[in-house]
Amino acid sequence: MEILFSWIWAFNKGVIMMEYNRSVLWGSPKHWRTTAPVGSHGYASQFTNQGWQVLFISSPITPLHRLFAADSRLYGERIAIHKDGGRWEENGMLWEYVPWSLVPSKKVPNWWLQLSFGNLEKALKKASIDMKPSIVWIDNPEFGELFAKYPFAKHVLRIADRNQDLKGFNHRLLKQQRKLAQEADLVVVTSYSLEREWREMGINNLLRVPNGVDLRKFQGATSQKEPPDLKGISRPIAIFIGMIDHWFDVNLLKSVAGLLPDISFVIIGRRGINVDQLRSAKNIHILGERSPQLVPTYLQYADVGIIPFEQSKFSDAINPVKYYEYTASGLPVVATDTLEFRQLGDPVLLATNAEQFAAQIVVALQGGALQKEALKKQASGMSWESRWKVIMNNLFPGSYL
């Protein structure tokens, strides 16, 4: 029976989807319990909510990580998952694993799987997982070997950023990404800018799907107590939650905070750049990383969500997850004027300099309770579930209407 099923699947790939084969193999740079979840985690959660088994594989560790890991805490988290032989999460619907390889996947994306010496296969067998995925979904070309390893599955490549501008994204990965985009059954991009860029490269199996939000998580935090580290911070609060890296405009935020001394600016997230110059401002509070489970509570006690990005081609291509999380929490959003926000047409207040940004925050704070409820209602069409259905109906037409 299994041989017959495999033959049918290979012959008519994607037309038939058997109930007992509702599994997806995922390749994502970040592990499942990262403190900085991205769109990968939103979609993977939606698969588990819909009764699919998800096998969530993150970037492999190598002997070099032990000696030169930039973040020792992160390395500790990932090596622990590897040593555990993988972990079951989400009520047994998601299995996460960090493989080991002799070489870094980002440096040699075409070889790391072979030089893992069957590490992934052994872990799957130990976890009693029979690996016949209906979908192989990758969020970074370092996992491209998974397409070739599972040829009978539907192949999805998701591109969420202008990757060539990211640190560590080398020419090998760029070449691999272009190759995978040509071979994939579906290439999902998140922004108008990325859609135009990849269409100009001749990629037609393309679908633009913006990021989304877990409505249950971000609209179910109204009964949570105020986080202790917010109690000593005066209102109103303008909040930023997310990765703080080269796209984050430190100078802009410092200037805006100086223009609005009666407003508190709360910054939460992992830092990839130096933000020491912000510490001299009495109304800027840098809290560091917080558990993703606590993020909705912090937003509940804020008054406006801010996205102070630098203006660049990279920022123009970003469709920020935080925008949807702010909106679902009922927060008005003030953001740097980017191509993506202009084309989205959603009710976000845009600014091109510090004076405009400060003025837009003042406008945002005047909305009151009616604005808050209207934003929450608008977010009903921004859920990961609705985004997921768009993708699934493209992969399996008519199955998820």
C-alpha cells in the first residue's frame, strides 16, 4: 500500500492529499523556542492547529560553534535540543530538532546535510517518525538539500526579507536561493518590493502573502497583570518589540524621544547593534529580551506601537510582523515611511523624519477607545490562519476554501 501511495504521489504530485500523510518538514534558521519568533513560527503553529504534524528543523550546529559562538546562551539552547535528540512541542504535533554537521550550512549549503553523516535520519528514527512529508517548507536556502531529499513532496520556498542585505547571507546562499526559486512548486514572498524583484528575475511561481498574527494570543491578554518592569514607567507608552538590528534607526528614536519628553519609549527585543547612545535619554527604557508569551501583555499596557526603521531598500522590502501584532492589540502604529507601508494602504501613520514621527505619535495618542476597538476588528483579516489558507489553496486548489 505504501509503495502504491508513493507511486501515485510522484505521478500526480499535489493533486491527492491523503489524511494519514498530513505532515510538513520545515527548515528554518531559528529554533522553535527562540525569543525572536518570525513568520515561520506563525505558519508552523497554524499547521499544527489544523491537525498537521510539523517537523521543525533549524540551522545545524558545528564544531566551530562550540569555540566561536557569538551568543553563548543561544548556543546552549540549541546544543541542548540536539543532545535531547529532538523535542516534542505543541501537544505532540510539532517535533523540533537541531542537527549536527561537520560544516556550517550557511557557508556550504549544498554539503552540510551529507556531512551530518545521517544525523537527521537517525534522530527521526529514534523519535519513531516515518518521514513521508506532503510539504517541504524552507525559509532559508541553506535548507535547499531537503527539496532533493524529498522529491515527492510539495516544495515551498518562503522569502521574507531582502536577504542579500542580511549579515552572513553570502553569494553561495544567493545562488542557491535563485536555483530553489526556479525549482519550487511555490515561492511565497511577503512584500510588494520582493514580489517585483523576484518577478524581474523570471520567477513566475510566485505568491505574495503578507505576514500575520495569532489573534487568540494577541487579543486574549486583556486579563493579564501589568508586567512588573512597566509599573515604574509613566504613561503614555510608545513601544517597540522586535529585533534591534541594522534596520533599526537609533538616531531617529533618540531624536523623537527628545522631542516628546512626556512620553515613555519602551524597547524590547534582542540587540544586534549598539544602542548605548539611547541610554542617556531618561524617557527611553531598554528592557532587553522577553519571552514571546509575554509580548501580548506588554502591548496591552502600551498606548502606541512604533516602527522606527532606517529608510533603505532593505526596509522597503519588510512587511513587519510587529505591525500586525500592534494592530491586533488595538495599538495605533507610527512607522518610518517605507515603500511597503505606502503600498499596503493600511491605517498606519508614516513619517520621514524625527519631527514628523513625533507629530504622528501625538496624533496616534488622540484616538481613544473607539480607535482601539476598530483596530482590533481590522486585525480579524490579518490572522495567520487566513494567510495559511491562501497558501494552501494555491498548493492544493479548493482544499481550504
